[in-house]
Amino acid sequence: MADIDWPTTLYGLILEEGFQETPPQTSIRTDMDVGPPKIRRRGTAGIRKISFMLFLTKTLVGTLDTFFTTTTKSGSLAFNFKLPRTEVSSEYLFAAEPIYTPQDDGYVASCQLELLP
């Protein structure tokens, strides 16, 4: 497990709307000149991708921004994150920088993470 943990104050703010999880792509598909395509497994370890949004106050935008920029060194360090669907903690990396969009009395932050194999 990583030495860094996702800020606990941000767990309850993950919105169900827009949550996406993509299983690892571990097979390859090759179209044939004749007949059905061939599909084979190319490995067993793949990267599971998740994306979600959080509704944050201005203070909590600072929490997420500091976590990304300083704690994970702009997303270069892995951290422990509990997947909302399973409640299991695993090591993740940021797949992209968080995006902050003003909405109502706060901000919506869009995050993309990758589960490490």
C-alpha cells in the first residue's frame, strides 16, 4: 500500500451521478480477412479507470488541490483510495489533473484515477 491516503473529508462528497468505472483492457481483437475476428488475452494485469465528480466548497477545493499538487506531487505519487462501489482500498494514481468548475455555491471537481495492477 502507498504511504499517502486520499483525504477522508472528500469521500462523502463523491457524486453518484457521473461516476464511471472501466475494467482493464487485457485482450486484443484482430479482424480477419474472412470469418470472425480473433480475440486473445495479451496479459493479466491491466489498469482499471474510474472517473467521478465531487461537489466542493471553496475550502475543500483547496484540500483537493493541495492533495494533488503537493501531496501527490502533481499526480506522480500513488495513494490509497477506497473505491465507492466496493469500499475496498487500493493504490491509485491520478490519470489527469482535477478540473474545477463553479456551480451554485461551490465547485464541481472532475477526477480521473487509475487503479494500479
